[in-house]
Amino acid sequence: MAGPGAGTGLLVRGFRALPAPVLLLPALGSWFSAGLATEAAQRRLFPWLAVAFGAGALLFLTVADGPVFLAAPLGTGAALAGAAVALRARAVAPALLLALSFVFLGFGAAAYRTASVAAPALARTVIAPLHGFVEALEEREEGARLVVRVVRLGEMPVSERPARVRVSYRRADGLKPGDYIEAKARLLPPPEPARPGGYDFARDAYFRGIGAVGSLLGQAAVKPPPEPAPLGLRLAAGLDEARNALTRRIAESNGGQDGITQAGAVAAALVTGKRGLIDQPTNDALRAAGIYHVVSISGLHMVLAAGVVFWLARALLALGAGLALAWPIKKIAAALAMVGVTGYCAFSGWDLAAERSLVMTLVMLGAILVDRPALSLRNLALAALISLAREPEELLGPSFQMSFGAVAGLIACARLIDGRLWNPEGAGPITRALAWCLATVVGTLATTLVAQVATAPFATYHFQTVQPFGLVGNALTLPLVSLVVMPSAVLGILAYPFALDRPVWWAMGLAVRGMIEISAWIQGFDRATLVLPAFGPGALGLMTLALLLLVLPVSGLRWLGLAPGLLGLALAGAPERRDLYVDREGGGAALRGADGRLVVLGRPPAFVLEQWLKADGDGRSRDDPGLKAGARCDKLGCVGHGPRDVSVALVRDKRAFPEDCARATVVVSRLEAPPGCAAAHILDRKFLAAHGATTLRFTAEGVRVETAKRPGETRPWRPAPVVKVPAPAPPAALVPRVAPQPMQPAAPEGEEAEGQGEP
């Protein structure tokens, strides 16, 4: 008979026979527990609440389908928070419950925000008289872009009429914000994504209250309003007019004999946020140098503006010895900087990126008032929570992702790039001066490198471009921005009420001209801008998780970020390229040709074609004549041949359906295909109205179809499609094709001429 310990020995021998990784589980568990204890002891779990809140908002914005009973997520979040308080004596349970509580609270915040901004949006193209107030006006190279608060739109009832529309106008002279105008307008629904997973302008427009986009036809007449404009509109219009006046003044202060120079246009954009006067070549040069972020009013501007006000206020207060000894001048300077940076944000137009950056800056200045470290991950997490609670939709945009990613990376690497390692103790003045110069150069390069690495996944995902020489561009231009441009901007704004600002703007323009010349020089480098194929959200999610794990923990747990980071890079480095892109209207397509590059069929909108080329990693311009090579087109449509002997027919005229349905694998058309069409895949008006932009990938296992939306999917920013039912017509006779001609697409007429303007 076996003794009582016989079974134990058998279990021990079996356990020892297990593979080595299993034996490491107890050690890994101990290491993980010790890491959690370290994080809790150093109060580093708080930033993960912002991550949990964002995860809940992301869940609603990307997965939730239909209206939400708001009490459900908010009540669940409150209950979980209460359970966490009740179990606060435990080690792990309270943290997990609190994180889960913030997931539900983030979900509820996104649901509330989506419901609170609900407004009608056009579901079809409308050409009608437009009556309304000009809420904002941005001058551009040609004409202007207006945001109009609609009072009347033809005979459209209030329940269907959009509250705001964004329109372009070629005759901006004489118009100003606050005017009540009457004009004939051609309006379209806000454009949906150009490809599955692409930028969704309709969603952004929904949260900004814009229900249609288009243009004014003819001349806009300024009329007396039927009723006084609301107070909020008058304030917004007055502020926008002041921004336009300052924009013109700055631009004219740097003008030449031929009018406004690009140095003046960029200088004005740096101060007021109005970028319409910057031409495309200058935009391309700034992007190639990796410094376009300088033009957009965001974190850099807020930090530099607050820093200049803080430094000036503290320096002036320190001149009085009694004041410096009796009063907390650092806190007074921080309070003045908070007021100054808030005013600057208001004057720059309260853009979403500027608002978010303002929140971040105010939190860090507020930390000075309560004697806490200004630059810390805890403050960054608090700023993220405030920003997401106000505008959860920002989470999906590149601006939010890149700014918070960059700041988190800089905070995590602050000890390595603050320059203290280069400051020798007890050295003479010359040595200290050299050490300061070295620390400045190394700090600038290291700061730029860290920011670029932290933002690279988001920039590549959203824009499919990489600027390899961005480190050089930022290193050469940021000193100009920090030491000349932004101090000049603050000084110019202070001198503006006294009409003493023109010399300041002229001096600022000299520095900006240097920025542009450096950017143009870098743009001339070989491969200054690389276009990479688009990768999927899974790769971005893994790289985001890796960034969070590498930045937020203070213990060895940060090394857990290596695994998702490497896996995300592997997925991003081998993306699945689509073989056929189809416009959501069916008016154009792009098919992979025999040489592996895209060939255009039909006439897709210019902006849509640009998005397709970038997603495919194709650096060609949308006007490249080589895009038409390989397509056979006539008046009835186009035919192309893709991978695996797949033939694609784009039908313009219903007379082409019998022939193309019989021989093509894929039929694409903005018309509705006849019931007997025998093509394997029919992407016609009915299909595209329900599915939106579509891509196909031809594999050995078959055709993989991806669409921008699912039939029946309920999204507030996607109004129900309006499909016209054609009148009954006799069956079309088979019309023989004419001989293939070079691609000369005829201009569609009527309803088929609708295209997508660039958002």
C-alpha cells in the first residue's frame, strides 16, 4: 500500500517534466506582482485611468451601433467605482474595478457627446437658395471658405435643414463674419471615407455641427437680417473678423511688390491660425522638412506663448527686490501665463487642437500654483481626461494621438534630454557657456528624435508619409521658432493695439523666410518624403499599447511593451495592399495593373484618388498621366485587367451592361445594374449606397471584399442614403463597343456629376 506522500512525488516529477517556460510562471508572477506594487507605491497607476477612459470612448465610437440608454454605462461605472472604494483594503481588486469603471464612464461620455451635438445633415445633393449668417470666413489663395449658420435653405423644413454648412466662394471681397447673406448654393452631404478605414470627414463634420459642404453659385448678396443674430454668433463673428484683420496686417507687413509673400502668409498663420493664404508648394516644403506642425496652432504654440508670458512676467516682477521677497512671483507669473495663453487660444479661433493643447498647458501651469511638478505623467493624464470628457471624438484624430504621444515620450525621457549631464560643476564661464551650447544642441536633437519616434506610428497610419529628414528640419528651424518667431508673435500682439506692430511682424517674417528656405532645401533631398502603404488598425493598436507600456510604468513592467511593439511593426511592415479601389459614388475606380501599380478607371474625385494612391504606397501625383495607362475606355465606360486574370468593367452608360455583365468579373457603376447581370461581383448604385467606398483583394482563395460601412449600420454622422428609383424603361439592346481609345472620360452630366470636394 502506498504511503500518503506517493502521489506528491508523482506530481513533482510530472511538473519537472514540463517545458522550461512553464517552470518560469511562478517567477514571472512574482516579478509582475512586484512591479505592480512598485507602480502603486509611486502612484503611477493614475495615468492608466485616462487610458481606460479613452478605451471606453473608443469602444462607443467604433463598435456601438444604435442609440444608447445613457443611464446604463454611467450607472455601471458609478457602481464599479463604489465597489472599488468598498474593497480599497485589497491589493489588486480596487485598481481593476476602478479601471473598468472608467471604461464605462468613457463610453457614457462619448454617448452623451454624440447625442448632445446631434443636428440634421443632408442626405442628398441640394441646389437651392441659402439664407444665413456668416459665422466664420477664411481667406484663401482664390476666394474664401465660409461657415454659414443656416436660417433658410430653399423650402426645406427645419427637421431636415442643416444648422451649419461649409461652402467655398470665389468672390470673398466685401464679405465679413457676421454678415447675413442670400445666395444660391450647391450643397452635398459631408463626404464619407474614400476607402475602408480611411479618414471620415462626415464624422468630423457631425461633431463640428456642419451638416453639408459645397459652394456658392453666382454672387452672394448681403441683406439685412430678418432677426438679430444670437449673441454667441455675434461674439464668434467679431472674433473671427479680428483674426482676419490681423492676418491681413501681418501678411501685408511682409509683402513685396507682387503682394503677399509666403513668409507673410506663414507668419500670419503662426499667430492667428488662418492658413488659407499659404500656397501648396510652401505646404509641401514644410511637410517635407517635418515642421508643418509649427504652422498649426497646437501644443508648441501654447507652450511657447505661455512660456514667453511666464518668463516676462517673472522677470519683471523680479526687478523689484521687495516684491520678489514678499510675494510668490513664480505663482503670479504662472497665473498671468494662464490668462495670457487662454486669451491666445481664444484669438486663434478655439480650434480643437488648440483647445486640447490649452487644457494641457493650463493643467501644467496649475501644478505650479499648488506646488507640484509641472511636467509629469500624472498631469498629462489629467489633461487627457479633461480633453476626452469634453470631446471624446478627438481620440480618433491624428492631432490628439500625436500630441499626447509626443508629450508622454518627452516626459518619460526628460532626464536624458534636459541637459544636466552636460553641465559640469565648478567650471568657469567659458566652459559653462560651451556646456550650455552643447546641451542646447543635444537637447534639441534628442527632443525632436523622441517626439518623432513617439508620433511615427500615428503619422504613418493617418497620412501614409514619412519624412526621414524631419530631425534635420526641426533641429534647424526650432531655434528660430523658439528664439525669434514666438517671442515676436507675443510682442507683436502686445504692440498691435498701439499700431506699433509692423516692425515686429517684419522681423518675424525674416525668421519665417529662413524657415521656408531651410524647408525648401530639405525638400530637395532625395527621398525627402516617403509614401508607405497603409496598415490596419490592429498594427496601430499594438504600437499604441507598446508606447503606453514603455512610457507609463516606472518599474521593469515597461519591458512588456517590447512584444506588442515588435508585433505591431511586423504587421505595419507587411500590409495587405488592395487590388481594386471603388469610389462610393461608383464614378471611378483604381485597379492594380500588370506592373503592380494602380490604373485609374473612370473619373474618381481628385481627393479620393489621392487617398487611394497614398494607401497603396504610391508616390505619384493624382495628375500623373501614367495613371491612365492600361485602361481601355470609350463613351460607355472603361475596362481593365487586374491580378489573377480578373477583369473589371466600369459602366457609364446603361447600354454597356449586357456586354460587361457577360464577360467581366467585377462590374462597377453609379447606375443600377439590371437584375440578370451575371458578373461575380456587382458594385452598382444600390450596393455602394448601402456599403460606401469598397476595396477588393484578389487572392488564391477568392475575392476579399471590404466596405466602409455595413448595411443597416446606424451611425449618427451617416444619414440614410437616398436612392432614386428610375422610371421603367424598355430593355437596353446590346450595343457593340467601339474600338478602344486612349482614356478620354466624358464629363458626366446631371446627378452623375456629383463628386467629392477636398475636406
